[in-house]
Amino acid sequence: MRDLNITIVQTELYWEDINSNLGHFDSVINKISRDTDLIVLPEMFTTGFTMNAEKLAQTMNGKSVSWMKKKSKETKTDITGSLIIREDKKFFNRLVWVKPTGELFFYDKKHLFRFSSEEKTFTPGSKRIIVNLKGWKICPFVCYDLRFPLWTRNYHKTYDIAIFVANWPGIRSLHWKALLAARAIENQAYIIGVNRVGQDGNNIDYSGDSSIIDPVGNIIFQKSSAGCVHTETIPFKPLKEYRDKFPAWKDADNFIPVP
């Protein structure tokens, strides 16, 4: 299996301003090398982490998802990130994944952030997804999901890479970095965390700390405080060799705690 080129975008977001954010990411994506296979945007990349869903929610046929499809087709690159979606009179913090062919996958955030009363506005998801990209199995999650190892458990090599898109406050950056490393070690998988920087409309500061961590727990890339667009080549051979040499995954408890 060939190596995978993944681009992560760590940036400030325009508070509750969908058009400005789409314009900003349009410019960012246009400058990314066409050699990349996947572009990962932060959580709620069109609005920032807001509970103002009634005003800002869009449908799956709306402006933002249509924009994602357009950019994916133009760049011939998979694109993913989360945004506020309205469906059946409910609101979801939904990670949307689009492919250049127009094929679309989505994952609804399972663990809603009670500290910000997210559970009072949004409906939790109940199913994980696995997206295949060039033969790699990728499992995406959203922010607070990172704290729950049962939900993110990699049972018998279900996935090769787990991705966490986030608006994770700087005050808890220690937790973010420690938990990303823990998820990599316990799941024997690459972990990619994509966070934002700057300050949002609630005066919450974000330090970024977007990270790419290998299955052993080594930090391949990590960036604090400043915005960045970074492309990393993720090699498959070290993942396979490590799993073969140290097959802890074979001794995992024989139950599946997730749908």
C-alpha cells in the first residue's frame, strides 16, 4: 500500500460568518499542492464553535457542503471538516467527508460537550464510519470524542488512522496533546488532530497544537499558537511492521463496544 499525503489546516475562524470562512478556506485550499490526498479542516469550520444553530444551520444540499464538493472535484482531493447541519428538525455537529467523485460520507459527533451545553442544542450521533482512501482505513471523530477511549477503540485493526477535528480551548491543551498520544499508543494507529487558533466570539482562546502522531506515540508534527497549513506523508510500512512486531491488538478484550 502506498504512503498517504495528508494536509492539515490550523487557522483562525470568522465568528458565525459562513461566507467569510468559505472565502478564507477557498484561498487556503487553492494554494495547497495537488499532490495531497486529503485536506482536513477544523470542527465547525464555517462558524466557529457556536450554539447558535437555529440561525446558522445548513442542510446537506446547502452552500457549505456544495462548496466542499466543488473544491474536492477541483483539487481531486478528499476534503473533510465539521459544520452545523439541520436534518429532520434536529441539529447535528456533523463531520462531512467528500471525495472528488462527489461521493459523500458523514459522521455526527457522538459526545456533545456538556461544559458548553452542546447537548441542549445538538443531537448526538450513534454510528462511527470508516472511509477508505487509497487502501487506508480512516476513522474520523469530532473534538470531545477524544476523551472517550471506548468509542474511539480500534478493535482488531478496524482503522489505520483516526482523525479528530476540533475547537479545543488552549486552557486544556495539555489534555489535548496527552489524549492524542494515548489514542495512538492504545490503538496502534496514526492519530491526526486538527484544531483552530485565535479567539472566538465567546472570548475563548485556542492554541492549535494540531498534531500528527505515529502508532508508537511519537510526535511527527505539532504546531502551537500560530496558524499553519502542513502536509505530511504518512508511511504505511512502519505501521504494518510495528503491528507485526508488537501485536498487542491481538490481545484486546473480545467485545465491540460501538455500533
